[in-house]
Amino acid sequence: MNKTWGRLARSWQRGPLRSGNGLRIIAHRGFRAAYPENTKSAFFASLGRSHMVELDVRLSLDNAVVIFHDDRLSRCSNAAVIGPKLGLADDRVANWRLSDLRLLDLGGWFGAPGLPAGPERLPTLAEVLAWARHCRMPLNVELKDQGEVRKNALLVQKSVQQIVAADCTELVLFSSFCLDMLRQALALAPFISRALLYGGPPPPDLPEQLATLGSWACHPEQHDVDAALVQRLHAEGRAVHVWTVNERRDWQRLAALGADGVITDCPALDARC
């Protein structure tokens, strides 16, 4: 096992939490089933329920590293209301400055009872890193493809800089569907662990991709995970974290296959396993 990955694994093991099936629990965009995704409320609610919080990073117009999944704002915010007031007709995150993004409410669309009063403001990576360091909560930072090589490179560079500045290198696992972004992360910060994300059947050259990336974990989609894949990845010394797993029977199936963890919208599901 890679030394850096070993340190990250030990940070998970320090806490008393363990799922009933022995799986590591990774909260997908925080406790997304009960709170607005990728918000501080969703992250706070993951404490005591998960081993790690997964989140998505992308760049604003002024190149701030912000936490938001979609490339457009409308699904998870009131951008349709705020944008016209600011003269912003385009709801792409990349076309909004951080100061304008801070005016959005990321919680009102969710509509669940019992949520904190007041608006949910968009968090930055730096803010969540400070929280993670304080709580010793590991983070799975998914690098979102910006659709432009230069912007992708800048996102990786700024993310690495902020993780190092926050002294969180042992708490962060980078993941991405974009091979080039993971390659750059390896070149800039080989001491920060990496995981390859993919959907559908395993790529024919998966072992080569993982080896080239120095990927210490693999994050496959649940529907194409079988015992042979898990065994092969374990033989290569890689952890297997499967996404997105929200049904009890699937937690049980993946545990039986030997998977190491599940990326789930509902970390509290474990109480029923």
C-alpha cells in the first residue's frame, strides 16, 4: 500500500465509526438525502455518520475554487431569481464571480422540514478544508471537468495550493472522471492520494490507467461491480469505493463482494443495515 494512502486510511481508522457491514461510508455531496447537496449543513450532518465527505469543486469567473456539482446553478439555487437582478442571464458557475455566487441561496429549493433558518450560502474549498482540519474529517475532492484545458489545469493547481496551505494533505483524496486532471494532480502533488472515477463497465485498459495515474483507489459505478473486479483491484493494492449506493440490499451485496466502501447520499442508511 502506498505510504500516503496508508496515512489517509489511518485517519479513517482513528474514529469509532464503522458500518454494520464493515464498509467505509463516504457521504456523497454530504448527507444529500436529507440536506441540500454540497452545503455546510449537508457536510455538518455527515459527522458521526460517515468516514469521509465527498464534494465537487469547480472555478468561478474570478477563479475562486467553489463547491458545486453542476456546471449550471439553476437546479440547486435561486439563480433564476438573483441572476436577472445582477444582469447575469447565463447561469453557468464559470460566468459568476464569487461575490455574486455568495448572494445565492442553495437551500431554498430543497424544501425539507427542519433545515436551518436562513439562506445556505455557497461554500468555498478553503472554508471546507478549515472545517475538515478542525474535525479531522477526510474529504473526497472530486475535480470537475471545466471543459477547457487551461481552466482544468488552474483548478487542479489552486486546489493543491489550498490543500497544502490548510495542512490537509493527509485528509484529502482527489477523484475525477478526467484522466488529465488526475495526471496533473499526480505531477503537482504526488503526496495527495488519487482515485479514478468511471461509470459503466470497466475500461479495457483500467489496470494501465490506474498504474499511470498512481491511483490508490478506484471508484466504479455500482451496477458493474463484481467479485472479480474487486479481487483484481485488491490484488493491485487499491481500495474499492462504489458509487452511488442508496439501497440497503446494495450495501449488503457490495460488502459480500469485498468492496471497501460506498459513496452514498444517505450515510444514515447504515442504521438499517
